[in-house]
Amino acid sequence: MKLTYLACAFFVYGAAVSASPTDSAPTLKEVLTRLDEAAAKFHSMSGKITRVKHTAVLNNDDKESGIVYMRKNGAHLQALLDITEPDKKTSVVEGREVQVYYPNMKQVNIYDAGKNGEQLEQFLSLGFGTSGSDLEKTYTMRVVGTETVSGEKTVHLELIPKSPEATKVVKKVDLWIGEHNYPVQEKIYEPSGDYDLWTYTDVQINGNVRDQDVKLKLPNGVKRVYPQKS
């Protein structure tokens, strides 16, 4: 199973994004220092999320929205994405396992990220609990400039994976870091030209995200499917 599908099983199209050339952009070092400070304090997040999946060959955009929860458990990240529109589904990532539950089908698909588990966790936690120092080890980065996204002033960062294996899956990542040093928006580009645009709103950092908030709650009678084994 492709890593980008796993990550995107997890992560407002047309959000107002405007460049602000008159504003002085911070240096990359200043941004990374801010991210280091934010990562040291991070233990959880919750918020509303909108995802737009752009398919280049069809020039088509599919939009879905819901609620996301993330929680650090030791050195690892637990995450749950509850999509409510247009079609209900709930995705959970913990360690190397990804579960995607389709309530209308009464079915949960279970995937093993295998050797890509660490990369998957890195993609999911971009900007949320990942230090600037760790990003610098994994990506070649530059500050694009300052921009306003949905009314909030942000710093636009461009990240290109250093690993040749990673670039087979993700061409580059754009992050828009808000005034509280967490992402307001993320854009993940695939080599095919497809991309995923994630927009976060009503974000709460280090709120009361409980263990049960990042666990999948399945009713009786749900069919378990392992697509990688079929």
C-alpha cells in the first residue's frame, strides 16, 4: 500500500492565500528555532480539517472534511481522523498499523505500513510535535515568504525530502506555519503531479485529548479486511 495513501487516509479548498511581499520574512534559522520550542511543549492537538485531493491526470478535485485528533504516546504518535462529509469514514494510525473504518459498509480495512511506518509517522506529525532540528535532518528547506491563509499570517516553508526513497513517494511538501508555530495548511505533492491540500481550523494545542479519542470504536458485526493479503 502506498505511503501517501496511508498518510492521506489521514490528513477549505480555495482558502484565501495571498502573498505579502511587503512583510519581512523570518530566516529559516528563526523558523526552525520556533518549531523547536513548539515541539518541546507539544503533547496533543485537535481541530477541524479539510482535505482536497487533486488528481492531475483528470484535473479533478475531491473534497472531504472532518475532525482530527493527535496525541503523543512516548516517542510515538497516535492519530485519528474522523471524516464526516461527504462520506463517513474513520482512520486511525498507531505505530505501523493503519485502520480505515467504513460505517456504511460495516467494514474496517487494516494495513501494515511495515518499513514505511517511521516515514508515515513523520508525514502525519509534520509541524505538530516535530522539531525544526528533526525536519532539517530529513528535508532540504527554504522560506518561500510570508502569506495570509484564511485570515492568519503565516510563514510559507518548502520541504524537499533528502532520502531518494522518500522522493519516490513525496516530491515536496509546503507548510504554512501560523503565528502559534503550528501548521495552518499543508500541501503534499506526489511525483505524478497529484497533491493533497490540508487546511486546519479551530485547532487546540495541548488540550485534553484522551487515549480513547485516538482509538477506533467498532460496533459488533464489523468485517475485518486485510487488503495487502488479498
